[in-house]
Amino acid sequence: MRLDDVTVSRAIVERYTEDLLNYLKSDVAVVGAGPSGLTAAYYLAQAGKKVAVFESRLSIGGGMWGGGMMFNHIVVQEDAKAILDEFDVRTRPYTEGYYTADSVEAITTIASKAVKAGVKIFNLITVEDVLVRDGRVAGLVLLWTAAHMARLHVDPIGVEAKEVIDSTGHECAVVHIVQDKLRAPLLTPSGRIEGERSLWAEQAEAATLVNTREVYPGLWVCGMAANAVFGGHRMGPIFGGMLLSGRKVADAILARLQ
């Protein structure tokens, strides 16, 4: 068979355009394709919701890829192991209550399961603004990451979502947009982003679940973004809280949507 370069190009452009048009409106938009965001997206899609994930980087997976200081293993605690079991990620017991997993296997498997559940991941897209309607976040404003990095004067496009999740980790990027542009109080003690505290795994893992919630009408936080917004500690390379946080925010949004 003769291969035609234009046919290859046409196939890519047409298929991507189909996807983008299909997800201009979704049930849930997740910003950040790290472990908590992908876990949330998976459970939402499993429940039949239309879910789009927008990731600013070329690669997905957030901080899970690197394990601890580029030693590509992660730790999960007993109560989070069941989620890795559900994803068919292999774990090994280390000592009582602690399990390790290969970080590359973990994030690639979670991502694959999410996509096969119906999640659509768009990488290399930066969220630079939000749509606000009737006092709540109702969508996102998107730009190519390359255009954003180059500071090109290119207008973005808007997409709608019934609920939005900020799972951008330490930067809590979407919450920063809401705080800085809307200048409206957040659902935090001070009404503003409280800021991340220093590493303390025990405190951080518990706080991640407590802090996984709605921070502004229509906008939710999970994973490290939740602790950064509500003033929790960072947890380092233990990822149980991330997984549990993703499942918790999915359950909370499903309860609202249903």
C-alpha cells in the first residue's frame, strides 16, 4: 500500500477536531492529569459522565512518574491499596501498613484505565481563564501551551462544564485564576488561598481528604491542590491520599449531578 502524507495529516486533524468539538461541553472538566485528577476522571467516567481532562504538559502523570527523588517507586498505605488493586496495579508489601508500587506502572495503568473508561485527555493545553455564569464556574478558557509559553497574542477558546476540578498540584492554577480575576471570596478560612505547608506525610495524607471539596461554586480541588488551597502540608512520595482524594471528589460530584 502506498502511504500518502496528506492522508496521514488529514486523519490526525479530523480525528482531533472531532474530539475537541465533542468536548466543548462536558459534565466534568478536570484540569491536571496527575494521579488524583486521573483517578477522579476514571470514577466519573465509570459512572457514565462525560469527562475531559486538560493537561498543560506533553506528558501526563504529574509527580507520580518520578517516585521519590527520581527513584521510580511510590508508597501507598493500607487504606489506599484497594484503589491500586482496582486499577490492577501490582503492589508489594514493605512493612505493616506500607506497600510499594512501580511508579511508571502505576501512572500508565491509571491513565490507560481512565481512557478506556471513556475519559478524553487533551494534553499540551493550558487553562488561562474560567467561564463564570450566575456566580459559579461553568467552564474553562483554553490556549495551546506552546502559544501560552511563547506569549503569543492568540485568543483562546471557551469550553463548558457542569463541574470543574482543579487537580494541578502545588500550583492550584485554576483556583489562582478565580482568586485573582474574580476577586471573590473562596470557601477557605481566609477567603483566599491559604498556601501549602512543609512536608509532613502523616498530617498531609489526612488533610488531603478533609480538604478535597468545593472551593468556589462549581470548582472543586483534589490531591495536592486541595492542601495548597486550604493550607495543608505536602505529603511527598506517598500517594494514597492522592488516590483517595480523586475518588472522594468524584463521589461528591456524582452526588450533585445525580
